[in-house]
Amino acid sequence: MRLKEFLQSLTKTAKSIYPCRFEWQQAHFEVKISGNAQSLADELVKKGGYLLLDIKQDDKNTMEINCMQKEEK
């Protein structure tokens, strides 16, 4: 839920968010963005409290961003 709410708050970057699948400690979303995936990844790290693990480009229009929520102290 926290990730979905964070993505929804990125109104300039994330144009639409579609939850696809939820598994143990994983959430998969399809997100249509304005701009590029790197700017979304930067937002996840700077403002969202996530650690960026990797970005994979599947094709011209599809990328996969893997991140992990930072542990709260």
C-alpha cells in the first residue's frame, strides 16, 4: 500500500498506476510515466525511502525497476 500511495503522489511523473500482482514482500505494478524510468527511480530513492536494486530495459517502451523499501529505524 505504501508504494502505491507514493506512486499516486507523483502526479507529474506517474500518469497511471495498475497493480498487477502481490506476493510475499513483493508488489508488481504497471506504471505509465511522463519522462523516463531513471527520473522515476530517482524519486523512489530520494523521496520514497527505497533502495534502487536495478533497472532493466525489456524493449523500447518497457522497463522494469527493482527496488527495496529501506528499513525503518
